[in-house]
Amino acid sequence: MTEAAADAAAALAVARASAAAMYACDEASKAMGAVLTDIGPGFAAMTMTVRRDMLNGYGTCHGGMLFALADSAFAFACNSRDEATVAAGCSIEFLRAGREGDQLTATAVERARSGKSGIYDVTVTNAAGDVLALFRGKSLKVGGSVIATKQA
């Protein structure tokens, strides 16, 4: 194995361990049925099926549920290097409604990291690949280990 391949494998192992530690304590994501389907350094994907109790008065997926799914994917992506990180701010643009039974996927991608700050973009899609929402999160490293903190 080359040094680059070994570094990539080690980074992936850290991302997986960070995600496992976080998900074990993430009651909000579990309650909404969000499942982490992919993780890597600066990257995370989560899925969630829209349930009846997630619908708004128009019979479509409540925007807060789309936001929560995107925010959860953002959290896993920005904590994927075992550096405790929180949201410093975020915004979302709703483009299309989700429907009961839709399988939604939130894919978070790191765009930039500098010092204690990071920028992440999250795209929420349905099973047909339609984009329902675009989310941008700004992260702030607060110090400490994600893995050690969650295991303590």
C-alpha cells in the first residue's frame, strides 16, 4: 500500500469512528429515521423516509424536516476528522416539496476549511434525483475529540 493510500484509509477509519460515536448519541437523527449511508473526510450522506407525522398543513414534507436532515448530514461531515465542531450558521433554499413516502438523501460536501472555520454544502434530493433543498453550513471547531468525548 502506498503512503497516500495508507493516509486515505486512516482518514476513512477516523471518519467512520467519529460518525459511529456521534450517531450513538444522536437521538434527533434517530427519531426522524435518518440513517447515515456514507461517510468520509469532509463528506457525509444520510437518508430519511418522509412519514405522515412529518407533513405540514399542505400535505407535503415540513421544511423543518428537510432542514433537520440537511443539518444532520452537515454535522457528520464537519465532525468527520475527529475534531469537535459545531454549526456557526447556516441557510437553506427550498426548491421542491417532498411527499409522504419519499426517500430523501442529504449529501454534505466540504467546500473549504481554514483555521477553526469550514463551509459545507448539502443537497437534499428525492429518489428520482430531484433537488428539494440546498443548504449551506458554516462550522466552527470548538476543540476536543469527537470519538473520545462520545465514548467518555
